[in-house]
Amino acid sequence: MSRFLRGDTDRSQRELDKEQSRREAAEREVERLTASLNAVPTGIVLADANGATVLRNRSAAVGGHSDVLVDEAVQRLLTAAIAGRSGEQRLELFGPPPRVLLIRAIPLNGAGAMAIVDDLSERARLDAVRTDFVANISHELKTPVGALAVLAEALADSDDAEVNRHLAEKMVEEAHRASRTIDDLLELSRIELGGRGEPETVSLAAVLGEVAARHRFTAETAGVRLDVAPTNGQTVTGDRLQLVSAISNLVDNAIKYTNPGGTVKVSSNISASWVEIEVSDDGVGIPARDLDRVFERFYRVDRARSRETGGTGLGLAIVRHVANNHGGEVSVRSREGEGSTFTLKIPTHEET
Ligand code: ADP
């Protein structure tokens, strides 16, 4: 082989090698890009100018039958974007689980198009909860405020001192009702927004002592015996005020839903990692069908009794929030006509 010919072959081999390593580098780059995009919670689909899918990250697939619907929407929007038209579509999937997606596609300056799939499910759920909550608050406050207006009108029209006194008493009652609902709403929102606050070592004896002091008089007035068992110097890591508020709500309910002559018992059990505070009563109890729902805001089993006893329907929602803030839980066992036991379970030490 001539020297020149061998030189040409060497050069073309070098170029082939270079081309090969350029291709490998480009493939590694695509792999790196795909791996990075797979870590992103937003779905991304890239298409070339002919509409062929070049890249699709993991979040672009929602899983199950819904993928067909998502793919259809992505392809339609990508085709339009390749032709130069950006667009978006909100997709509500009935699940399970139900999902709300926002799919957008944008042109990439003649180099194809990109579709972005955003999961709005959690935001949509929170919006629905907020709307419900506002509707509930409006309803809960409308009742006492409406009653106040009617009572005030009656008072303005009456000359009878005895009737006036009765109407004024009713007005005070309704004003207190509205004020209790507002207080509980503020408490709930403080606990929801503030998380757990600065954790401190809290003596259970001090918490239960404070709860007992708050409720001794109410229990006596209701003819209900309040028994608080001693605690053996147990401590928990948490927010003292929130713990007092949670156990107070449980004791308040136990007294409210127990007939005169009944007993409310507060006791605590400790293991290596948990403290369980039990509040039990031998009162009216809760029907099995309502047990799952009593922790919802404004849910009441017996509206009339809750109203009569000044309930706001927010007490157990507060207890559940306090439990969550402490990495614990609250549960209930009950039998209609026999009584209820609520258990607040809190880790003894701060979770890391
Ligand atoms: P409320 O202010 O109406 O008591 P809660 O959120 O504290 O609201 O409780 C929700 C509902 O759960 C109450 O309306 C009542 O029907 C039921 N409930 C709660 N605690 C008890 C209990 N110890 N015994 C019977 N029913 C209870």
C-alpha cells in the first residue's frame, strides 16, 4: 500500500473514531438529561419537528387507564405546538385516585415542541376543602347572628319587663355561641398554621392538672364525676398549650355527652416510645356509622344536643390537628348508650 493511501485510511479511521465518540458523548448527554428530568415532579414530553417523541420523563405517565387520555391530550397539543400554536388543557381524571392535570405545549423555534404535564390534584383538593370550610363557617355563624337579629327585633317591640329579660338572656346565649365558634376557629387556624411550635419537655401531670382545673366546675354543674388518675411523673416532648387544648376538648365533650350521675375518667399509659392519654365516659356514646366522621370539622352526631350544650363542631378537629402536629394520632371506641373512650397517642420524644 502506498504511503499516501495508508495516510488517507488512517485519517478516515481517526474521523470515524471521532464521530463514534461524539455520538457516544451525545448519547450519554441524553441519558443524563433523561435521568435528571425523571427526578422532576412535572411531566415533560419533547417531540421533534416531525412529531416523533424524543424524550418523555417518568412524571409524564400517570399510570393505569388514565395514561391513554393523557397521551391523547399531549399528542394533540404537541401537534398544534409543532405547527406554531401554544395551547393548554385541564384534564380531570376520575381515577381512582381522582387527578386534576394541566397539560401545556409550547413550540421550540422550529425544533419541535415540548409538553408540560402539571399535577394540580393536591391544589384542587385543598381548594375544595377551603370552599367547603368557608361555606360551613358562614352557615355556623349565620345561625346565631340570625337569631340575634330576630331577638333584638322582638326586644324592640316588647314593653313587658319579664319578656325583655328572657329575650336579653337568649341574646347573650347566642352571642356566646358565635363567640365560641370564632374562638375555636382561631384556635384551629393557630394550630394548623403554627405546626407544633418550639418543642419542650412537658410534664403530663401539669397538663392533666390544668385540664382538671378548667373542667372541675363544669363537671360539678353537670352532675358528672371527673376522675383524673395520677401520672407517675411522665413527660412528653411537645407543645404544652396544644396538649392542654386537645385533652381539654376531649374532657369537655365527655362531660357534655354524659348524663348527670355519670363519670368521666382521664388516665395515661406510657411505653418506651409512646404516651397514651385516655378520656372515657359512660355517656350517650356514638353510633358506629358516625365514628369515622366525628373528627371532621363541623360534623356532629346529634346537632340538637351539640347546640344545647354549646358545641361548635370543631373540638375534635382541633384534637386531630394537635395529634398530627406531634406525630401522634387520636382514635375513638364507642357504643351507643354505653359511653366512649378517646385515646390520644403521642410519641414521648421528638421525632427526628
Ligand atoms: P361539638 O362541639 O359538637 O362537641 P366536636 O368536634 O367536639 O364538636 O365533636 C363532634 C361530635 O362528636 C359531637 O357533636 C358529638 O356528636 C360527638 N362526640 C364527641 N365526643 C363525644 C362523646 N364523648 N360522647 C358522645 N359523642 C361525642
